[in-house]
Amino acid sequence: MDKASLRKLIVGPMGVLPTPFDENYQLDLGRMNAMIQRLIDSGVTHGKGVLKIASAVGEGPMLSDTEIPALLRTAVKAADGRATIMLGIHYKDTTRAIEEAKMAQDMGAISLQVTPPIWNMPTQEDMYDFFYDLSNAIDIGIMIYHTHWMTGGFIEVETFEKLADLDNIAAIKWSVPNNDDFELMTKFTDKVNMIDNTANPVGNHKLGGRGYVQSYLDVNPKFDLKVWELLEAKQYDEAQKLYDSARIPLHSMYELVSKRTGGQSILHKAMNELMGNPVGPSRPPSKTLNTEETAELKRRLQDIGWL
């Protein structure tokens, strides 16, 4: 697929889908199928968001080499060509990243979220070579995940300028160490889709961005689809007010729960449970919400009108 076509598909709210597990922490592929069907039926189709498999919220780093293909195969089959499926590839060297990317392509994924090979402690030249080799090995889209807070994960602006010219680099999951440098994204907006990873979808869109990551698409797809609709209409005040109405109370729940247990999926899984779409527990050592935390989350979902 050519880059222009890929850019039309990697847009809107990114749905970070929690991986469903049963009570024994094994994949529940039936629930994965049901989740994809529910989101598509709610309007998350091509050009209106992305369904991201095996991201951090999807506990991707905790999944085995056999679980990831099973999960992706289920998602692609459930989508049946109606939605953009993206697979997360985490911190792999060039050889393993290409192997997993080709597997994803063969299974029907449209795009990949790829983190830098941080365990190789890459130089900027290494970083460019990694994405160059990956881009040349496949025909699907790549969204670079700029994990600058990780040792070995920082990508300099000059490197991004070269990466943006590669055929299959279709998007950048954008954040920077210094918020004052956020507007540097305008150097790339004509070449790749800039996807906000700073909980600032309005500011990103004003600068030419084409989507955002901090969404609750898996929990309440109609909410984020409405935020995106307002952004596309450039009704920025309304979009900001709506986005903040959920983001502020729900993000502060992370701060509350993280004092007791870690894991990026636990709140998404708890919200899905309360919304009537259970996807099971997170894998240990992450824990499920306790009684008090569940009651507080339920109250907040009621306050924002989701329950």
C-alpha cells in the first residue's frame, strides 16, 4: 500500500485494546472477537480510528511469541477488512522486528506501532538504520513510538526528518522531553501523520496532527468518535471541553490506583467490566481493582455520564 493511502487509515483516536484473559490468565480469543465486533459496530471503521493490538495497555510485552499471532489473527478476522488493525512491536532488534512485522503483514495487519531497539543502546545512525531496514522489508504502515523517556529511546529531530522520508513510515507517536519543543512536529506534518501522545489532541490537531493516543475508545467508542468529529470540524473549544470531561477524572484514577499496583491495562479492564464488556484480569504482578477503587471508578463513570 502506498504511503498516502496508509496515512488516510492511521488517523483519529487510537484504541489501545486490553488483551482479554480468562481466570487463569490465558488468552480469551472469544472476548477479543467480541470486542472488535463491538467497536466496529459502534463506528470505529477505516479512517475513524485505529484498533491497536498488543500495546502496553494490551500487555504486549507480557505476551508470548505464540500468543501474539493468535491475538492478531483473531482481531484481523473479526475486523474483516472494515477497520485499521495495528500491532505493537516492542523493543526488538532489527532481525526480530522484521520477522514479527512480516508475520503481521501476512496476517492482514495494516500498520505497526514500533518502538526503538533500546536494548541495543542505539546511536542515531543505528536508529535510522533500524527503521530503514524495517520499512524496506514490508509493505504496511509503521508508526514510530518515540519512547524518549527510556534509555536508548530518544530520537533527535534531524533523525526524524530523515525517517519521515521513508516509504512506509506513515506516522509518529509524538511527544518530546521538553514541552516547549512540541511544535517541532510541524517539521513533519506534510510527510507523516503526527499522533499525539501527550493528552493534547486539540493542540496536536491545530498544528496539523492526525490523531491521538490517550483515548478510551475500547471503553466508550462513541465518546472518542465525537471528540474526533469535533476536532475535524475545528470546533476546538467544544472538543477540549468534551475530552477533559472524561480525561481529567479518569486519569486521576490512575494516580490513585498506581499507589497500590502497577500496570497500564488495569483501569481499562475495570472500566470495560463496569460498562458491561468484561475482558478479564491483568497478568500478575498487576492486580485488579479492590472494592473501594471499583466503587470510586463507578462513581466517576456515573458522573461523566457513561453509566
